[in-house]
Amino acid sequence: MLKKILTFSMILFLGACAGRQVKQIPPDVREFKKVDFFTDGRTQAAFKVVGQMNEDYLEGVLRIKKIGAEDYDVMVMTGAAYRVLHAVVSPEGVVYRYLFKDADTAVVRGRITQFLNVLVSDPGVYKSRRVKDGKTAVTYQGKDLKTRLLYTEGSVYPYAAESVTLLNTGELFYNEYAPADAEGEVEIPHELTYKDGNITLDMTLISVR
């Protein structure tokens, strides 16, 4: 009985420590912002995408629809409205509703999952901050990956996000920030580039509403 009480007490203690750890984010780190296309009640964003892997080439549209507090419906279609990917991203993971048959392998799913998570998911729990050569890297730990948001000196929005898993690293670069509201308090990037090994995906924002 005593052993059970001690075990339960330890669980409560660790939970309390974890709660305090979240609140101990340094004030200057709190000033850094994250990319969010869905502020002010917006629920949908669309991008023109141009992807390349070795000699293979893809051009189409990527549509993201916010369907819950942290849930997103993501679809990729080619220029002929041919669906190649349909997935739902949530804190519980990525559920694939459709994936082009020739690309439906465990390895490909893993790399797509990593891309979708860094694109729309919350990066997770704050872990650390590192400043080097005028650049700041803020690291967060998520469920299945670690994310580093990278900031240049004097900026509040990241210029890139590094997504790191046990087997792979991907980089999402943000460019051409512009105001997303009338007051100019929120900015979103209009040009993004994702790089994962020999894969490059260029994305241009074409609508957000």
C-alpha cells in the first residue's frame, strides 16, 4: 500500500514539475512568434506548389483547411485537379485518407508526415534556446519530432524551421512576409521552401480566408 502511495505521489510531483517547466519559458523567448496562417478566424489557405525529386517534377495546389482547434484537412492536387494526397493532421498524428498509389510506402508516408507536422502542427513543448552568430534557435519537443525555429537578429518571425526525427531532417524556409491583418500586427510568409534530402518543394501562397 505504501509503495502505491509513493508511486502516485511521484506521478503528481512529476506532473507538477512538467507544468512549471512550461511556464518557465524566458520572457525574451515569448517575444518570438510562430507562423500561423489561421489567425482572426481564418480557416483555409492555399498554395501553388512546385516539387522536384531528382528528375521527377510535380506542379499543383496544396489546400489546408482548419477543421478544429488543432486539426487540419490537407489536400494536394495536380493542375488537372487530380488528387495525389489527402490527410488529416491533428495532435494525435496524421491520418491518410488518400495517397497516390505509386508513392504509398512506409518511407514516403514518414517523410510526408514530417512535412505536414512542421507545416501546420504546434511544435510542442519549449526545450531550449541557443544564440550563435546573431541567430537564435528555439527548440521545441513534439510527440514524434523535434522542431527548431530559427530567427535572425532583431526579427520576431522565424526565417526557417528545422524538423528532426530519429531518421530524417527536413527544413522549411519562410520568405516574403507580409501583413495578414489591417492593423499589420500579424504577418505571414507568402513564399515557402521545404527541403528534405533530394526533395525540394516550393510553395507560393495564393489565398487565405
